[in-house]
Amino acid sequence: MDQGLRNSSFRETTAHSSEERSKSEAGTSEQGLYGPDSLLVGASPPPPPPSTRFSRLADSFSTRSPQLYHIFDRVVKYIRGPRPKVDLPSPEPLLGRTYNFKGRRFAIALEPAIIRFTRPFTVAWLFVLLVAAYIISFSFLVRAQWYTIPASSFVGCTSVFWTGDAGCGLDGSLCAPFSNSSFDFRCPAQCSSVVLQNPRVVGDESVDFVPLLVGGGDSQKTYRADSFICASAVQAGFFSDSTGGCASVNLVGNFTNYLPTTAFGLSSIGFPSVFPMSFRFSPSDVLTHCTDLRTPALAFNILITCFLFLVLRPKAIVMWWCLVCIGFWHIALFSQPQATPPPLDVAFGAFLPALFVCYGFWRVAVRFTLPLFASAPFEAMIWYLAPYWTGVLTNLTMDQIPIDRLTAADIKQQPGGVLALIIIVLILFVLVVNQIRVIRKTGWLPYYLGWYIIGGLVALVLALLPSLQFRLHHYIISMVLFPGVGFPTRLSAIYQGFLLGMFLNDVAAFGFDSILQTTADLVDGGTTGSPLPTFLTNSTTYNASVTLANQTISWYSMPMAISTQGWNGFALLVDDVEVYVGTALNYSLAALEAGLPHFFRLAVSAFKGLAAPAKDWWILLQYAIDGTPGDFTMPVTLWPNGTWVDPLPGAS
């Protein structure tokens, strides 16, 4: 990069700093000529500065509390930093200078050698030609990834045949047919890392933060219909999680006693009762081109970005836009598309505003750092690309951190979430303190503190708004932190690379979600806090001597305080299937089946002190508003020997 571009990277305020410095020198000269120490005879000192209210308060404070005033004055001067403001020196290439070691001098000339060797490839016409070649190659990759098989064959990582709780309606009618149906499908890669974000009750078990897999342990590998299809196929061994693949899924209807299993890094849970809809897999003879190409696309794009830094070496602003575009479209089309196949209209809808924000990043930070590495292309590649791709692949690089959404409920609910948050906060604290130290050296710390304090107060006001949840999305964190990393240091380059990658990951994968969201926006299959009904039948009132065919369970009527909120009936789930919606206060168990021997083993391992039963029934109850259910109670377990296990407190 030419010297003119590097010089232009310094802050526009450099001119002002130089102006202040000139004024200071001029003032010093005048003081030397006309001040009290002047050698000129008869010269009078300049008049004292005019007194202000602030100066009078400061004088009064210094008179009353001289020690406290001295401490306060030192703190203020430290925060203020040098006056006039100064610019930090440009970083000297680590691999392009001379070192002294034990009295010996040796030079490392890697950076000059790279520049000398690649100079013929930095011409503009070659860059334009290679950009066109890249776009064509990338387009072929996208076509091979998404457009060689019918769009209807794609399923997502969370695709299921049966939605949770009452999602399939009364007796599952909305999810029919239950059997004698099959289709060929293709799954993307990395579905094993897609997990439940809220607890899901299956029988008497509650599962969370794992892929939902129920069954698969029998000889035919039968899964319950609400299991994640893609994760089930991976566990069943039809393709690997790293490449995705194709298979054929067959609905087999009613099945009893789903057995748990562990295979290919995935574990399923059992369900020892009856469910009306199940599926099994078989190889697909119809679909081809089933391998997910996100890993080859990632390798291709990483090589292209390295080639840009080391060989083509375009101007800093051009390099910046290359990183923005490559990262955004890699996420939108390969690593984390919003749907399968990717909705291009949605991607372009987020791309344009993302470009505007990234131009803001360039103006406030990147133009003061990236151009300074023009003489150190290898070093720039390391400092920028390593954190950049870490941020672009946040869904993978941060996958093991037990924090998904920055909400108090999610952090408390996920094992290790609080500890992970504490560690992250401590690391951020150290990094922020170090960056504050860098900013103070330039004299700009009061300016930045002022803006961040104002922003913090605005965020506090937003967080206190009623009926809304304050959400600090990843893209917002990047936007907040970017202005503070616009300095000519290597750490600033690392921060810029990571913050850009994290911004692109959030925007390309999820769009510009609002900073304020309602509780309903954040439910995502979780509980809503609606009122819970209470069973009248319990472990004391249940008569085990009555046969199951003559049993009836009942629940309390709806209190007036709840009915005035708009709740007007009940919904009942039996074995995770909605079997009743209405205003009645009881339900007959005559249709329930008994006497399944497989249940005995599973039940004994789960509940001690009970004879091995043949089958159990899970019954969940909830209020319903015009057919829309609220939160379900925790499950009641009814054993065939007549043992009734009351529900745990809370909602499901």
C-alpha cells in the first residue's frame, strides 16, 4: 500500500493536535519573552485568567480538603491523559526488522520478501479478474450445495413430524397421516449441535440442551415422531454429522416402548408407553449429491482471504469490503443459513443494512488500524483472519460455552451458564481495561467515556421499559465495542477481526432482531407463566382397587380470578398426546391400554421400591383459551399396579 494511504490512516484530529501543539509552543514562547522570567526590562506579566464558578468551587475544595483535592486532581489528570492529544506510533513489523540477542544482531526479512515477491500480482486488473473468477466459483459451490435436488427434499436440523405438547391438535389430527407414508430427504451437516433451548417433557422425563431423540434402541431403530429427524438419522448411522446426507424416512404409526440408545455421539431417551406416530429409516435410492459442502466452502473461503492478504494486497478499504462480503455470504449460504435451502430474499434484505453498518465500522475504527499493516501482510493476515473466522463461525467456536441467549432465565437454566458468564465477564473486563489504557495514552479517553456513559444510560432506560425484554444481541455488542478499538495496535486488529465476524454471524443467520422483545418472542417452546390448574385426583384419593377401564380422573374447577383473564376450558394430554379439550372436569381412562412387559425394566431403574410395572401413563393438564393451551402441569404418573405419583411443582 502506498505511503499516502498509510498517512491518511491517522485520525483527522491529528491536525487539531498539531494546531494545539503549535499554540502551546507559541504560548511558551510568549511567556519566555513577556512573562515574569523574561529578560526584557519593564515587561509586565500577562493578566490572570478570568474567574469562573467552577474555578471558585475548585479553589474552595482545595482549601477545605487539600489531600482529597490532590487525589481527585491526580485521577482527573490521569483520565484526561496527555495534552495536547497524541497519536500512537504505527506498529513496526515483527517479521521485517533487526533484533539484538546476546550481543548479536540478526534480521528477519519475511515481510519485505513477501512484498517483493507478490508486487507483480497487486495490479488492479488482475484483482478484478480474480474477483470475477471467485464469484463464479462460489456460485457453482452454492448450486452444488442447494440446487441439484428438489427444494422440498431438504429438512432442517429441528424438523419433526410431531410438534410438542398440543401442537398437533386433538388426537394429533393436525399431524396425520400417522403411517404408510414415506419420503426421501436431505439433512445439512452439524445437526448434532442443534439442541432444545427449553425443557421438553417426554413421559416423566424432562430433557433440555440436547437434540430431542426418543427411541431408536430397538432392532428396527424406531423413533417417536417428535424426535429430530436429522439427528435421529445420524444416530441411526445413515450419514455422518460432519457431511450430512440423504435417507428415506418411513412412518410406521403406533408403537410401544421406545428404547433409549447411544450411538455416534448422540444419546436418546426411552418412552415406555404408546405413541400414535413413529418413523424408521432406510437408504435413499432417489436423491444424489447429498454431501453438505460447507466444509469445502469454508476451506475455499479461508484460502481466498489468505490469498487477498498475502498476494493481491488491495487497498485497505477494498480488503475490508472483501472480508464483509465473503463472511456474510458464507454464513448466509453455507455455515448458518436461515432455512434450507437458504431464502435469498431474506439474505439480501439483511445484506444492505449490514453494508451500511460495516461502513460505519470502517469510519470509526478500521481505517485507523488496517492500513498501518500495509508493510506487514503476513502479520495482518494473522491478526485479522484468525479472530475473523472465529467470529464468523461463532455457532461452532462458541458451541461448548453453555450460554445461548443473554437472558437471566436461560443462564440460570443451563448447567454451567452462571460460571461461564462469570469467566466471560472477567475476560472482557481485562480486555476492556487494557483498551482503556491504550485510549488514555492518546488523550481521547474522556471523549470515549462520555459517549459510552450516554449509551449506557440509554440502555438502562430501555431495559426498564415495562412488558419488554432487553436483548443484547451479538451484532449490538459488536456495534457498541467497535468505536473503542480504532487504534494502531495489534490487539485492536484482533478485536476488529473478531467483532466483524461476530457481527456478520448474527446478522446473516438471524437478521437485525430488535433490542427490545416481548416475552412471547422469547418463549421458543418454553413456558409462558400462564395459570396452572390442579388435579383433584391424587395419590390419596385414587382407588387402585378399581380396574383401569372403570377409572376416571378429575381436576378442580377454574377459579373466578383465572376465568376473568379469558381462560375458558381445559386441555388434557395423555402420553404426550392431546386427548381432550373442553370445560368438563373429568376424563375416563377406559380407553387406556395396560400390560406391556417391556416397561418393567425401565420403570424399576427409575423408581425404587415399586414392583416392576407393565406400563405407565403420563397425564398433563392445562387451561386453554379458545383452544390455545397455556402451560402444562408437570406430569402425573399412573402405574398399572394402581400407584399414582403426584406431579412435581411448576410448569412444563
